[in-house]
Amino acid sequence: MGVAEDYCQWLAVQVRPRRELSCASLLIGKGYETFVPTRFESDHPLFSGYVFARSLGGTSARIVTTPGVIRLVAFAGQTAMIDASEIEAIRAVLQAGVPYRPSTVFQTGDPVRILDGALAGVEGTVCSIRSRRKLVVSIGLLQRSVLVDIDPLRLAHILPHPGKVAHA
């Protein structure tokens, strides 16, 4: 891949919670182009905990040394590259002026935390997907499970600890 093609690729940078804008600013100071999409009618990041960055290939080491950055998103040991057309598609949605909201894709086996309601803070595992509006979450208790139907908007993925290796 040539230099011009490398520049078209974006990297997903995992950052500490509520540090998206400050990390983006620091990365700009290091010469990176950054993108932090925000929620409709709000300045809160659309993808909490993530900043998109791009620069010439081979300079990712300068990203991970930035205060607040946890890691570059990678799968099977390879840094995940995001095509510029995907970033442009997100920008088009943001500029269209139509309402939008974040949507998380869950898969069977994903570890999740319930965000609100009577079960706020409880962690479990997605064990089946009944529809776009209902997931069944298994909550292990004394080596038994309690199955709960829950709206995916009430769930968040549990991110691996920065010191652990994530498998995809």
C-alpha cells in the first residue's frame, strides 16, 4: 500500500471515558487529522470512548503515547483500518440535519452491563437475540442463570481491561 493509500485509512483509537475531545486535540497537535462525531443536538461523543485519527502510515506509535489514549483498536494483532468512505458516510449523516442516535450491535456471547433501571450495574452475557428490541441476557448467580429480556439501548459492552488482550 502506498503513502497516499495509507493516508486514506482511519484508525479507531480507544480513549479514556470523557476524554474524547481532549485526546483529539492532543492528536491534532501531533499532526493527525481527527474525527469525533457528536450526538444529535448535543456535544457528547456519538461513540463514547473512541476517537478516529489518520496520518501517514507507520506513525501509530505517536498515537498510543498520547495522554488519555488506551490503545489502537486491533483484531487478531492487526491494527484495524477504517476506510475513509465509512468516515465520510458518518459525516454525511451528521450534516444531513436528520435525527440519529448511536446503535450498538450485540452478538451472542458478548459481555454486557445494564446501564439503567432496577438492574443498573448488573453484568451478564447476551445469550440470544429475539429481535432488534429484545436481547436475552444471562446473569450468572451461584453457577445458575437468570434470563432477562432487555432493550439493547439499556446495555453497554463491557470493554476488556487495557492490560488484557481482546480477541475478535
